[in-house]
Amino acid sequence: MKKQIIGYTTGVYDLFHIGHLNVLRNAKKYCDYLIVGVSTDEVVIKNKNKTPVIPFNERIEIVKAIKYVDEAVAQEDYSIEYKIKRVKELHAHILFVGSDWKGTEKWNNLEKELATIGVKIIYLPHTDGISTTDLSKIVGK
């Protein structure tokens, strides 16, 4: 019997757009079961110094409804320690992140740390030309 590959990715998913969908679609290609962490409002306010346009309880419901997503959970911290803890708790084999983070000190360190427990990071292509920040400016938020 083939071992089920569990993937994990996280994001805010505010003003859900094609870039978000591309990440989820691409991640699902690499795993059998995709778990998506959705940042809580408190985490976004603390770490990005802004309030999401769409409240957490609605954003997580949107993410749950996407056909590529098998499970959605709250992301309650942005720290490396928290990511490692969640990967272990969720028994994930792969952590997905945008290619814009590849080669950064934070993610290089996380790659080394996760490799010690048999988890790999896959960097997914960033969708150019769209972002929640840009959409927020257009809608005046």
C-alpha cells in the first residue's frame, strides 16, 4: 500500500485571487492530502501591521471550499518554531511556500531544520501581476 503524502502550506488568503488558487492547485500536484493554514486576524495584525479585509472565519471557509484543499486549519503564529511544530503535529511530509522566499536566510535555515525530520520544502512559483496588497488599494482598504 502506497504511503499517503501530506502537504502543508499557509497564507492569509485575504481577497482570494488567482495567485492563491495557483498556489493551492500547484501544491496539490505534489501530495495526496493538502492541509492549508489560514492566518488568524490577530497574526496578520501583529505581523503585517494591517487588518484583513475579509475576517478569519470567512477566509477559512473560502479556503475549505477550494477543491484542492483537504483540510484548513488556523495559523496562529509566523515563527519558524511554530511552523516546525505544526508540520510535526500534522504529520506533513512537504511544506509548500512561494518561490519569492527561496534562498532567504529564514527559509534556508528552515530547510535544514526540516530535513532532519524528513520533511522537504517545495517552492511554488509566484503569480506575477496580482497581490492582495494591490487589490486592497483598488478597493480602498
